[in-house]
Amino acid sequence: MKKLTALYFIVPIIGVICFSFFYTSVKAELHEREVQRKKEQEQAQALRAQKDLKDRQDAYAHARAEIDLRIKKIEERKKEEERKAAEVQAAKDSRDLVYRERERQSKRLTDLLDSRSVANDQLAAVQEQLKLQRIQSEYYGTAASEVSQNKRLYEQALARMDAAAAAAIKQAEALKAQAKKS
């Protein structure tokens, strides 16, 4: 009976010792797996952060290039508009000068009507001036139509640039959303 009592006492102790041995080895292995999993997660997160940073830098560089291009085009358009405005102003000044010249010639013609031979010479000069004025008037008409056509083309180009910028923004947002889902 004593053997049984000792057996009842020793067997559970041996069982506890065996269990604790297996438990500690499994616990150490689980702990090691957990540490490895955390390292992998940290590495994956660091890679994602680097990729996101690179994507943002690329998007910023692209957006900056687009903005620089738009600014350059706007400056070019302003210079072209200033040049055309200067041409239009020069044309107006020329027209005013021609009108003043025409009025002066007309007044002179009325003064010279007294002398028929002189008046005929003056009449030929005035007719030549009128011919030049018609040519200039036709030039101004064609220049005005070219200016309006160029304005329409620039407005269309600006509209296309705005649409392209909006599409680029939408694409960048879609990429960000896709990156967040990943």
C-alpha cells in the first residue's frame, strides 16, 4: 500500500515535470514565432512607408512639373497677349494718324478747289491715301479675326490643360486609395 501511495505521489510529480518541460519548450517556440512575426510586420510597414514616401515625392514632382509648365504657358500667353495688344494699339494709333491725315488732306482739298489743276493733283493724292486706308482697314480686319481665332485656340488649350490636371488629380487620388487598401 505504501508503494501505491508513493506511486500516486511520484507519478503526478513526474507528469508535472514532463508537462512543464514540454510547456516551456512550446512557450519558447511560440514566443520566438511571435517575435519573428512582429519583425516581419515592422519590415513590411517600413517598406510600405518608404513606398508611400516615394510615391508622394513622385506625385509632388509631377505636380510641380505640371504647375511649372502651366505657369510657363500662362507667362507665354501673357507675353503674346501683350504683344498683340501692342500691335492693336499701334494699329489704332496708325489708324488715328491716317484719319487725321485724311481730315487734313480733305481740308486741304477744299482749300485747293479754287485752283483746278492743283486740285486734280491733290485729288489723286487723296485717292491714293484712301486706297492705303482700305488696305490698312482690310489688314486690321484680318488681324482682328486672327486675334480672335488665337484667343479661341488658347482658351481651348487652357481647357484641355485643366481637364488633364483634373484627370491627374483623380488618378493620384485613385492610386492613394488603392495604396491604402493594399
